[in-house]
Amino acid sequence: MCQHRTECPSSDSADREAAVPVARHPEQGWSLLCNGVLLFDDTGELLPDGRVIAPRRSLLIAA
């Protein structure tokens, strides 16, 4: 459970990335959030239950 004064969003919340980082490893490209979510530098996520959230990439629009 989150011990922060304002409780962090759960791993099931749409705003789960707003949780406080509790471990950062920029050399490896990931951070562990208070809610158990592994957040990767490419915006992909691994949720505590094993679900994978694919990276959100910008769509390139041909001019």
C-alpha cells in the first residue's frame, strides 16, 4: 500500500504513471513506481499483474 500523504493512483487507474517513483534506473531505461508499475523510457509499462502496456508512439503524418 502507498504510504504517501496524497495516495498514489493504483496500477489500474488511467493516471497510474502519476505515482511516485521508488526506484530509478535510467542507465537501464526503467523506473519502479509506488503502485508497482514498471515504467520504461519508451513509455511502455509492465503492470504488477503481468499485463503489458505497449509504448505510446506519436503517429507520423506525411506532409
